[in-house]
Amino acid sequence: MFHSDLSNKFVLALVGLLPFTLVVGTMISELLMFTIIFFFLSEILIKKKFEFFKDDIFLFLCVIWIYLLLNLINSTNFEHSLLRSIFFIRFPLLVIAINFFLKKNSYNFDLIFKLWGITLAIVIIDLYFQAIFGFNTIGFKSPWSSRLSGFLNEELKIAHLLIGFVMPTICFYIPKTKNKIYILVLIFLYILILLLTNERSNTLKGIIVVFGLFIFYEKFNFKKKIFSIAMIVLTITLVLSFNKNINQRFVTEIVSMDVKEKTLFNYIKYSNYGPHYLASLKIFKKYPIFGSGIKTFRIECRNVDIKNYYTTTNFLNNKTTVLLYNNKCNTHPHQTYFEILSELGLIGFLLFFSFFFYLIYKSIKCYLNNKNQILLSSLLFIFAQIIPLLPSGSFFTNFGATIFWINVSIIYSINKKYEKSIKGSLYAQS
């Protein structure tokens, strides 16, 4: 085992490299997570420090994990559910492991956010390169000419990486930057590249986080808030006005959708995600208490009677028409609520969302007392991820889950830092 201080910095460096590994490949990110957990478990076993396992957040997540294991009995496909259920424990362990090493380092986030910043700068520059030349810095072309994928090549989810890591990183540098105009420029460049990726849901979530930050962060005065929000709105308006491809996806496909009654329900029903949502509800109706089992949506989707639609747009008249087709079921329903409801049933849904709301409650309480801007940005990200009906990636796949739980780790660590400072001040007073 390394010297304690050296090993501590080594593990924090691994945390800092997690966004990079998600770009390179999910297998590497899994290896990195298990390495972090290995160092954590090794140290607490050697030093016999087990108090971390008594924490309320960790115990809450362990209850969820036990439910996933017990739910294997009810899974309609045991083999599909087995590994994902067993290895869910890596996320609760990752949360407390990161806090463990940050606590040893006096909650110094410098190394983590410096490495995040380097990775994100490379990714964003690469995306701008692809937007200008049609291919990225290593020659990857997006499978769709109107969308950006950067280093992820054919996978159109690079914006998910950005919304998970960019704003916490920027927020880390806010107190360290005297001239806040640099921060505003970075945020505008971030919003612009989100729009250029043409990922509607992730872009919307990213904008929600930025808006929330400007509204709730008290160190921005009222004039700065109004100016910043106005500039973001202006940026979005200009991009939508001058970029036909982006306007097509963000406006035309929705406004001009050829449905009889232009209601919110119909827009959802006849969207490309609508069939998945309806299929998941039918699966939930079929298995209401325990669900069909984790990672079984694709299998069960084939067994429910559901009409499938896709939209096509005539660029001459900007009219979007809904067409019926026989869809192959996707691996997940593209929405967190529907995924958990269909695969884990009402019990799983209540467990997960009780945890989310408990975490948010504790974090809001913490933020109101210490006004930590990094906590606020990660909290807004979690909130954006669980907004009902907004499309999302699978909650349980490596890419999306890692981004989500890393933000939970940041929130958890800042909450613990605050709790530690409160205890310290009370001890000093006594």
C-alpha cells in the first residue's frame, strides 16, 4: 500500500479522471471505480474504521441494493437482472469512498476539479472543431450531420457528460476568479455548444441548471442575474434563428407536429419516445408491485400491445408528420420514472424517489446555511435528471449512472464537510 498521503492524492486523481474514462470507454471507468473502492475498503479494514457504514445515506442506499437483490426472485429474466443488481453496490460504496478520501484531504477539491477542467476543455474544444469542420480532432464524424458526438463517435450522448460535470467545475472556479466576466464567457460557450450538439433533453437540462444557478446563487447581484439570463436567452434565440438544423429539432418538430389535438399528452404520445413511455406503463400495470426485473424492459416490451410512432419532417413546408411503424423495443424506456416503475415496480419506485427527495432535502438545508455554489450546481443537476417526462438515458447503465452518482458523491461530501464544521464549532463553544 502507498504512503497514506500519496495514496490519498492518487485516489482523488482517479476521481478527477472519471470524466476522461467515460469518454475513452465505460470499461475503463468501471475499472477506475473499482480501484477507488478497493483502496477505500483496504484502508478501513486495516484501520478498522467502520463508522462510514453507519451513515444514513449509505444505509438508505444499502436498503435499495438489498431490494434489488431480493427482486431477482421476481425478475422475468434472472440472467439479465443478476449482474446489474449485484454490482449496484459499487455506487453506494463510491459515494462514501470519495467522501472518505476528501475528508482525509480536509475536503480539498482542487485536484478533482483541475482534472475535470482539463478533460472538459478538451471535449468542448473538440466539439467546436467538429461543429466547424464536420469531423472531430481524431477524424470521427457524427452519424447525423446535424448533431455532434465528439470523441463518442456514433453515440449521441456527449451533452450528458457536459451537463454532469461542466457547471460544478465552473462553480469551483467562481470564487477563485476575480473578473467574473471570464466565468460568464465560459457559461455562454457551454450553452452554445450544448445547443450545437442538438441533444434536446440534455440541452434543456443544462439550461435549467444554469438558470437555477443564476437565480439562487446569492453572490450574483440582481443586475448580474438579469443581465446573464437575458444574454443566455438572446444566445438561444440567435442560435434558433440562424441555425436551421437546431431550429428544426427544438421548434419545428414540436410546433408543427401533425396531430389532431395539440395537447401535451399527444405531443408525448406521438413523439419518438411516446411508445416507450406507454410500453413501460403497460409493463408496470402487468407487474405493479415488484416490476418485471432490472434490465428486462426490452424483453417485456415485446409482450405488450403498443402502437409505435415516429415523426418525419418535410423541410419544404416545415411540417412534421406522425407515421405508424413496427418498432423494435429499445433497451430502456428513455425516462427515469418509467424505467424504475416498469422494472422495479411501485416498491422500487418509492425507495428510489424517497432517497432522491431525502438527499435533496438535506442538501437544500445545507445550501441555505453555507451557500456552497458547487453543492448548488450538483443539486440542480440531480433535480434536472428527475424532472417528470423529460427523456433520459438509462438510469442503470454505466455512462449515465456514473455521472449521476459522482454528482451525488459531490453533494454528499459537501454536506458532510458542513456537518463536520458545525460539530467543530459546537465543540469549540463547549
